[in-house]
Amino acid sequence: MNEINETQNNAESIVISQSVAILIDGNNIERSIHTEANDTNTMLNFDILIPKLLVNRGLSRLVYFREGKHISNKLQERLHNFYHGSVRPCHKSADIPLSINAIQVANKVDTIIIMSGDSDYIELLRHLKSEGVRVEIAAVESTTSRLIIEEADHFHEITKGDWFTLPVKKVSKRHNNMRNVKDNTKK
């Protein structure tokens, strides 16, 4: 009986100190939650999701890779102010920049969480794991490759509790009429 109590006391004194990098394939995650919610005004709620992913581990860095030129300034500010994160625009797909960044930070962190369900990352996962890095995937399960779930050390399912839908802005009749007048004058 004393051995059991001693084991429990030792287990309670274990402190897990891991540094985590979260790398987000923004276009992939956005498409996934838009598909799942059936609404393009749906956005990730980082205030809920990030603590859920970290589970009391330390956040070393957070990078949101996003294809395209138009990236929300509010998103950039929020990620920087609350998580010291950054948003990196990508020329085409986020696959290559995210992979390069993951390899660059692999020796600086204990765990890399890749937010994407794309099977294109399977070789990256295998490489990172061979380097001794714990690799976790966070994604919407219905849009995530089975291969990547099986290859990851852990899978975090992103659910509707992890996103919110922005209200649709109502356009006033006056604004619509002004737009119609402008459109008609161009013809």
C-alpha cells in the first residue's frame, strides 16, 4: 500500500516543461471550418483553441501562413499582441514555407503542432519525428487525411466550439442605391 501512495506522490510532482511551436496552414484550416460550418464568415477562436492545444505547455512561437495578398490586419495584430505570433503571406500554397519553418525550428522546440489536415505534410511529419520532435496535428477531422492522423504523435480535433461566425454586415438601402447609381454610370 505504501508503494502505491509513494508512486502517486511521485507522479504528482512531475512537471512537464515543453516548448511548442504552432504552425498554421491558414488556407487549409479556413477551408475546413468553412466547409464544416457551411459559412465563409467562420473564423478560428484562438482564445479557446491555443490553450486547448498547449495543455499547460509553453508556446515558443506561433506562425500563421496564409496564401494571398489580403491578410486581415486585425488577425495579424491579435496574433502578435496575444501570442507574439506572426502572419506570413505565401506566394502560392503554405506547404513549402510551413515545411521550411518547421525544419528550421525543429531543434529549438520539443513539439511542433501543425494545424492542417493536408496529407502533403506526411513526409514533413516523418522527418520531424526522425529528428526527435514530437509532432501533433490540429484539424477538423472530417477534412483531415487519415494518413496524417495515424502518423502524428497526437491528433487534436478542431470542433465547432473552436470557431465563431462573424455576423453578416447589413448593407443599407441608401448604400445599395448609391452602388447601383455608380454601376449604371460606368456603363
